[in-house]
Amino acid sequence: MNKTLLVGALALPAVAPLAAHAKGKRVVVDRPAENPLVLAQNVPDAPVAPDAQSAPTPETAPTPAPTPEPAETVISVVEERSTSQIGRADAASEGVVGPQQLERRPILRPGELLETVPGVIITQHSGSGKANQYFLRGFNLDHGTDLAVSLDGMPLNMPTHGHGQGYIDLNLLFPELVSGLRYRKGAYEADQGDFSSAGSVDISYPMRLGLNGGVAQTQSLDGGSFGRRRLLSTGQMGQNLMYGVEAMHYDGPWVLPEDFRKLNGLLRYARGDEKRGFTLTGMGYDGQWNSTDQIPQRAIDAGLIDRFGNIDPTDGGESSRYSISGNAWSGDTRFSAYAIDYRLNLWSNFTYFLDDPVRGDQFEQADKRRVYGFQARRDFRGQLGTRAMTNSVGLQARRDHIGNVALYLTQARERFDTTREDRVVETSIAPYFENRIQWSERFRTVAGLRYDAYRFRVDSSIAENGGRTSDSILNPKLALAYRASPSIELYASAGQGFHSNDARGTTISIDPRSREAAERVTPLVRSNFGEIGARRVRGNLQSTIALFGLNSASELLFVGDAGTTEASRPSQRVGIEVTNYWTPRPGLIFDADFAFARARFRDDAPEGNRIPGAIEGVAAIGASYEPPRGLGAAIRLRYFGPRPLIEDNSVRSSSSTLVNGRIGYRLKNGLRISLESFNLFNAKVSDIDYFYTSQLPGEPEGVEDIHTHPAEKRSFRLGITRQF
């Protein structure tokens, strides 16, 4: 009997890890899934529609949606972006990025892995050890307020964080081990909850290395401009144990060297087979750094400092994250759990001497917590009449024990006053239901319902700001897909989502700085989402177009003098995304992605209705050639469009265009030599801009000004990698 490789996963993102080691085999997946483990099983080929039985089978060929047998619903998995997603994705803006595309990207920082998601921009306004700033679909997402990111089923967003709601630090990632990303934009699937209004990204590591003759060991050493040094070792010890170890140092182009020192480790134990088994994974990250935060444009223009200079040379931070997580599966039942120990101390000074002309305005944000959580899911396969149907029920729960989330006034990192200290316990639980029906060979639906309940307990150093509160929210989801032809699929999706607010804001009574009365925020803020789109596959060219709209009941905005976010006005975003991916021959890839959005506040206010920092236009264009051996190269252009910096749009940021490149040579013995260049043309542009009031030494009062963090100047990295 002809056999097919089946991937059963608790989440689709982990499809790519196995796909990378299963070349030449057809890969299909059990679609109703959420946990990111990848397993292999031999099963009979799934029947396909009559008009597709004689279709070509290469990765780039369009594959119409299979017609499942009544007892089970399976559809093909996207191994790489080059594989047709017709019949697989639930929306035009949904997709999977595999290891082939990840490996070809010149990546300045680990967080830039997310720029493989069309429309996403990653920037930095501080030191390399701090979480990146994220932009997507008309959002300045700050450090993650409306973008949910997970790693192997473990959420990476931090609610009620010392620096910003939903904070996502991706410095714990091993880019070389990331084997796939699944991205979804919008609230149309029931397994996505808090922070996912703009989108979600599920990142996967492989269950094992070296499957089917793939790479089992990687040893890498690279160095380059600005004190860059990095040593990496990943591999498989026996059949069950996978490891990763990384040590890195980086100074950056700054007048004040970052002296970013990073240690990273991973150990994964895996047992079992495709029917039942488990993995247990331990991860640890530790980093410390100096920061050059955003600086006032007037200081650069007056020649007081270099554009890579600083005002407060004692800014910086230190952070650690240790976790243990497990995944288990048995047939259609999947379970995962995690425990995290996390710490951050971050010293920043955005306004310099505005509040304290003597000691300065530096402050420390502290966060010390332990996080516990789990998720479980069960799929029930059957049929509705003659139509294949799968009903899925799931449960997710999380508890953050925040021993200290605090704001201190400091001078040269020494505390001299406490603005507030809080102990917080934040608990959430979310049952959900999802129904998938294949109504015909051409038409399928996904309908879901999700209920989220939250409880907050805040014990504050300011007694009036403590207390308990709770909230809940019920959100429906719906996605429709219609295959108009073997090469064209049409989509419509809609749903409601939400983001949570900082627990301290739900119980506050007195502003901790001014001591004036403060207004409490709504714990859970609803968003309404809708999207229509189309996907077309013609030979080796794939294109999508998506039109979207999203309303939020309350915007989260960055507060410059505290480095935090605050709840603001209701907002609306509408936009369009166009993506193109072309593989004219093996090893050669061209891609071109464009996104435009219009973001506005929905209420009337005298200051205006523009949303500060809201992204308006994005473009990413790239070409790469990577043969099995010999010379390969890649070049990428990223355009980050101008943005309003204040509500009346009278002050705007400039656009930026950056070009990165890579050239490498592969030898027969698994040795690879590569040279990467970042900001190849040394463009003098900004990574990020803000507009607010600050006061420099010697200034009699505060001055409103653009505060900028420049994109890093041209740099090079030379690396040697051995894979076997």
C-alpha cells in the first residue's frame, strides 16, 4: 500500500521542523490542532478531488483541497512558503514560514525572525537586550500589546509587565533551531486569545534533529563589526536528547558600547512515537547590557552629541528567563504545560532633567515573576450527514505570580526613591469550542466560540491602589473558504478578540506620581475584526491579497516619561496586504510583500484623530539563491514608511529604507563560510522616532522635540559553520 507521512501536531507551526527532514515525501497534517509538537506516522494517502488526481506534485505546484474520509479530516501542510496553501489556510493572510526561508535571511537580531511574516516590522529604541518594538497592520504594537507570540506552545507575552503590557523578549531564541513559524492575522480562530487582535505567531523548534538524514549537529562561530562575537553549538545526543548552547557579545555602533553579554541554553528530551509520547524541554537565558535610548534631534543638530551618542550613559538593563515545558499527546488528545521564572531590571531616562534638574529623570523598572500554565485539546471526528466534520474542545489556563513589579527613581542606577511597588497575581482561564466542516470539495467553514475569564489581585505600596477585580469576555469566530478553481481560493473571516490591560490599572485610585485621583481602566478590551481575501497559485508564483478592518474599544499608547503604556481612545484600522512569492527554479527565490493601513481614533477630540506611531506603509522585497553546494547569495530591501507622531499629524517621522545582504559558500563536508552585511548602503535613517517633551542640561524648561534612535550603521559579520 502506498504510504504518506502524517504530521500530528498540537499546533501547525511545528510542521516545518519535520518537513525540513522529510524531503521527497508528501506531508499532511491533522488540521484542528494547537500544540507545536511534530510527530510522524504512516497512513494511507488521503483521497483528493477528481480534478486534482493528475496534478503535478512538486512543492510549488497548486494542490486542491483533499476530500477527507468521513472518519478524519486531514489537509496538506505548508512545508515552506513555496508550497501552495490552497485548501490548507483558513484566511488569505495566514501562512507558514519554513526553515528554507529562515536560513536565507540576514538577521541582525533574533527578533527579526518575525520579519519573515509579511507586513511585520521589527525595530529597537534601546539596548539589544531589551525587547524589540513591533509594527503590524497599522499598529505600533510597542513591545507586543496586540501581537501574541508563543514558542512550542508556551506564550512569550508578559501581562502587567514592568515596562509595557504584553512585553515580548525574543533574545531567548536560537535562530538556527527555529524550524517554522505559523502566522495568523486577526481573531478568526478560537485557540487565540489575549494580545492576538492584530495577529499571532507560533514559533517551533524541532522535536528531534537529524530526522531522515537531516542536519544533526551544528557548530558555528562568527564575528564582525562593533565587537560582535558569537559561539553556537546545537545537536542531538542519541535518539532522545537535543541541546543548544550559545554565548554572544556585542557592542554596537554606539558611542557608549552596549557590552551586551548573552548566554543561552536549551535541553529537550523526547520519547514516544507518532501515536503517543512526550517531550520535556528546559531553557535558560541570561543577558546584561548598556543602553543608548532615543535622543533629542535638537541635541544632534546643535552638535552636542553624535547621532549614536547618549544623554545618560548609565542606562541599561539585565534580564533572565528560565523555563521548563512539556508536551504530551495520545491520538486526538494533546496537552502541554509550562513553568517560567523571569526577571528584568531596566534603567531608562527619556526626559533627562525635566522632572528633576539635579539628579535627572532616570528610573528603574523591575519585574520579577513566576508563570504557570497549561493547555489541553481534544478533537472529535465525525460527519454531518455525508460531510466530514471535526469538533474540537480546548482549555487554556495561566497564572502569573508577580513578586515585584515596580518603578523606582534612580541616579546612575542607584535607587533614591520608590514611585510604586506592587505584588500581583493574575489568573486567566479560557475554554473554547471549534467546528470544522468540509461542506463540499470547494467550500469549508471554521466556526468557534471562546470564553476568557480573568482575576486580578494587586497588593500595592500605595494602599489605595491595591484591590481585587475580575472580568470576562465571550468572543465568536468564523472563517469561510471557497476554492473557485484549482489555482484560486477565496476567503472571508470575522471575529472578536481582545487584549488585557495592566492589572495595576484595574485597581488604581491615586496616580503614584502626582498623587491625584486616577481613573481605572477596563480589564479586558474588545476588538472587532473582519477580512476578505484571495490566494492565487500559478505555476511557481503565489500571490495573495487581503483587505482587513479592525476596531478596538481602547488603544494602548506609549508614555515617554515613564516608558510604559496607558489605555486611550477607541480606534479603527483598515488596510490592504499584497504578497508574492516566486520560485522560478530550485534554490532561487524572489518575494515581494506590501502592506498599507489607515489608522484613526474613532472619537472626536481637539488634539486630532491620528494614532501616534501607527504604521502606514511597509514593503519587503528579496531575492536569494542557495544551491546544495557552491556559491549562494541573498539580498533584501525593507521599507518602513512615515508615521504620525502626534494626533494632529503636524509632526511625522521620516521613512527608512534598509538593504541587507548575504553571500556564502558551501563545501561538500558540511562546512559553510558566509559574509553578511547589514545596512549595506549605510543609510542614515531612524529605527524609531517619538515626539514628546524633554529637558537637556542647561535648558531652562522642557522642549517638545522628535526623539530618535538611529538604525545601526553599516556592519559586517563573517561566520564559519559546520553541519553534519
